[in-house]
Amino acid sequence: MPMDNAVPIDAPLDDTRQPLPEAAAAPVVLQVLPALVTGGVERGTVDLAAALAEAGWTSLVASEGGPMTRELTRVGAEHITLPLASKNPLVIRRNADRLAAIIAGRKVDILHARSRAPAWSAWMAAERTGCHFLTTFHGTYNTSGWFGLKNRYNAIMTRGERVIAISDFIAEHARRVYGLAPDRIRVVHRGIDMNRFDPARVSPERIIQLAQKWRLPDGYRVIMLPGRLTRWKGQSVLIEALALLGRRDIRCLLVGSDQGRTGYREELEQLVRRRDLGDVVHLTDECGDMPAAYMLTDAVVSASTDPEAFGRVAVEAQAMGRPVIATAHGATGETVLPGRTGWLTPPGDPHALAQALDRFLALSADERAGMAEIAIQHVRANFSKETMCARTMAVYEEVLSRPSSDG
């Protein structure tokens, strides 16, 4: 449910904000996260770093590094290497000292933490220096274990002067589980690169190349579930739904790496054999060209049995004009328009998923085209990286207009 004082999904950006005073015309922002390898947190960090640099702000990012550091250099941001992935209390304290020195030396105005271990170091450094401290709450985080101390560890993400939640679902979770005051929460949905996820920019050659790689025959409807092979992503629910559906004129692609979870991959392969779906369901590895994969697909399924904090797959698929069948929990109600851009089904329910697949397969070509147009417009209006960055910078400006003790 939407949070009071949170930024709603369709709220217009405030173009009437007063310019910052001359002394604050070029703020310095330091984002901290564990590493820059791959993932939604990392992508959002790089996208925002680029937007800050383009706006003339000084854009710094601290992490242990990784392949995405090269992108920071290309967009005019600067990377600082620190062992911020460590959960060791001694390392966290040393990182706090290092961050405090960076804040003082680089005159950092805003310290923005995107993960728990770096957030502890950043909070200590901000307390010491008086720097503004913000956090982004990216997930629900595991609350069990450590003899009840896990919640206290997680709660660091609620200590920001403003706490950015990536969905209304996460905002409500932070309020309910951690008692976070709604007036400190700002909802900023994740954004995707609309230049990359644009149907007009995917050449037929890319689609053909992928179809040949996956040995897809012509004349079949293609259903895809993208996501790493882990149990909560619901691949087995989709397989059971396909068995109930009983259609042989479709092909299903489970696209994602097992990341060493070979036991689960073997379980899925055995389930496919038991349900006699060997010619229907195909497990592929990770795909390096997801825009082409979406274009090769007729419908996209997100069958997660645990709530998605945001649900990037559903947004990417709609951006490419593909209907989405997703589970009705987490943030999917914020990203999918039921009956207009897709369908929502109860989590872990193969019967409901089979019924939704049947509804999709019964659509006419005109109905599919109309759904695609609505989906593309929906994503462009609400989930672009430009919108995400603009709304995040609006939170920065809000904080900069207040003393650092506010919150």
C-alpha cells in the first residue's frame, strides 16, 4: 500500500524547485556499496553517478571494485577502492575512518549508502563529520539468525535522514518491520535504460542469432522465465503449469545461470522429464543480449514464490512490448497493469498460472499489439533511468536544503 509522504509512481517531477544557493551549486555525492560486479544495486549506482556528473555535480563511488568501475570512468565519475563488502566489525570501523577522511578531504555533502555493511561504516563517518547521510532500502533482507541480532544489523538502512525505498512494497516493509517514520521515506522506483530496452533498436539479425543458438524451431509461441536458477524464482511452478496446460505448440525458455546450484538445475531437468516436457522446456544459461531475448519471446513469466522488492524482469519485458504473467505479491502490483499489460497470479499456484497462460495464448494479434503499446508507454512514463535519477536528485536537494542534523 502506498506510504504517506512517499513519492507515488505517477507523481510529476517538481520542475519549480528553487536553484540551490551558489555555495551549494556543485554538491559532492559519495555513493557506497560492496562491489561493482553486476546486479540492480550496481546498475542503479552507475546510472545515478552518470546523471550526477552530467548535471555538474561531483560524483564519487566507493566499493571493492569490479568490472563496472570502467563505466564510472566513462561517465565522468570517480571510483575509490575500499574493502566495503566486509562484515568484519574491525574492517567496518577502519572503513569508517577512511570514509571520514574522504569526506573531509573531498568536502563531501551527501553520503549515500546502498547496502548494509557499507552503511554501517558510512553512518559512523557521517556522524563524525556532520555529512548528510542517506540510504536506499533495496530489499526485505533476511531477519532470522544471529540470535535475533540480524534485525539490528539490517536496521542501519533506516538511519538515513531520508530513506529511499525502491517500491511502495519496500516502503511499507520498512515502516512495518523497523518502525521507520513514513515522513522520512521517499519512494523512487528503479529505472531501466530505455535506449537499450527499445524494440526499435533490436535488429532482426540479433534475434535470429539467438534463435539459432537456442535451436528454436519456427512456428511456436515462446514463453520465457528469465532469472538465476534458484528455488524462489519459481521455475518449477512454471513447469508444473505447462504440464497442466498440455500444449505442445509452445516452447518455454528458462534463461539464467545456476551460479553453482547444480543440484537445483538437476531437479528442474528431472521434473521436465517426469512431466514429459523435454521438447517444450529448455534450460539455457545466462543471456548476454536480453533485449533480443525479449523480442524472441511472446510472453514473459515471473513466477517468484517470494515477493520481489521491485521486479526488474517485469519492467524490462513490458518495455519490449511483451505481456507479463507475474505473481501477485511484492512490488508487481506497482509495475504490472492487470488485464492491460499482463496478469497477476497467486504465488506458487501452477493452476492459476496455467489459466493465465491459456488466456495469453487465446489473444488475437490485434489484442497482443494493443497490450504491447500500453506496456511500452507505461514503462516509459514511470520506470526510465532518467526518472529514477531525477527523483533521487530531488531527494538530495531536499536534504541539502536542511541542516545535517535533520531526520
